[in-house]
Amino acid sequence: MYKVQLQKLFLTGLLTLLPIWLTWVVVKFVFVLLSDVSKPVIGPMSERIAASFPDALGWFNALWVQNTIAMAATLFLILTVGVLARRMVGRRLLKWFEALIERIPVANVIYSSSRKLLDILQTKPGSTQRVVLIDFPHRDMKSVGLVTRVIREEGSGRELAAVYVPTTPNPTSGYLEVVPVELLTPTDWSVDQAMSFIISGGAVAPEAMPFTRAIDK
């Protein structure tokens, strides 16, 4: 009796803490990622300030202070770049930077590929919807995918879709599948809705969704 109750309490506590823990992991990852960008500059600067005013500003040398300032500096940098990117001077600087990256081996491939992917996700692919379902890993199961490009099969001219299938709960990793367009199950989801569905493990989802293609009915 008590064993069953303890198991139920443990399961309830686990399910309650799991989303809190997942949120903490994601926030911590973003916090560390943003703070590490500016830490090489903020760290030595904070140490000099703490050494110059040990009585009043000695707390500047604390690691959490350096990380917080570094994250704030990185956020400010991102917002500044966002403002400049909307202005002519920012666009010229971006073109200059892209021209510089193009001359660096390996870096040019990574930058151009990621740049194209982000640009593609902001536009409609043309003959199909952006968010689709594909038969993966087999016909009786579906996976949510993002159409990144529509190409044609050599010889037959049949339309093929390059579909990126993100994994749960980390959508930055996944699979790239090449699927005939007629085998896609279209949805009316936005990219944000698809990402919420994937990250939440399906917990955040509409009440209904397509599953069977018209040609399968």
C-alpha cells in the first residue's frame, strides 16, 4: 500500500519537476552561450575594475557578475547588429564580412550553408507547404519535417523535396531526407508551431492534425 503511494508520489513529483528542469537546462545553455561570447573581454575588464576599487567594487570579480555582464553585453551586441542590419551602413558591413568569409576555407561553406537555411525557412518553398509530415521511419509512422528545397529528379523530372527532420527535444540535430513531393503530407502549421510540437515532445499540439495523404485514402 505504502509502496504504491510512494511510487505515485515519486511519479507525480518527477512529472512536475521535469518541465522545470528542461526549462532550466535550455535557459542555462543559452545563458552560458551568450556569456561566453563576451567573456574574453568582460572578464579581464571586471578584474581590473575590482583591483582598482577593491573595497567598493571588489564584487565585480565574482564569476556570476562577469557572466551576467557578458550576457548583457552579448545581448546588446545582437540588438545593435539587428538595428544596423536594417540600415544601409549595416548592409554594407555585412556584405564586406560575407566577402571576407568567402575567402576562408571551410568557414565559407559553414556560413553560406547556415545563411541559406535561415533565408529558406523565412520563405515559402513554392509547390508545397513548409511544414510537412513524412513516412519516417516507416510508412505507418509520421515525422514532422521542414521542407528546405524542392528539386527535380534527373531524367524523369519528378519533384523531390529536401526535408529536414528535427529531433526531440533538441531540434538543432536531426535527419535530412529526400522525399518525392507526392509522398509528403502537407500541414497548415507554421515553423514556430512545428518547433513547439517537437521541443515539447508533442505536448504542445493542435487538437487535430493530418495523417493520411489524399492518395492513400
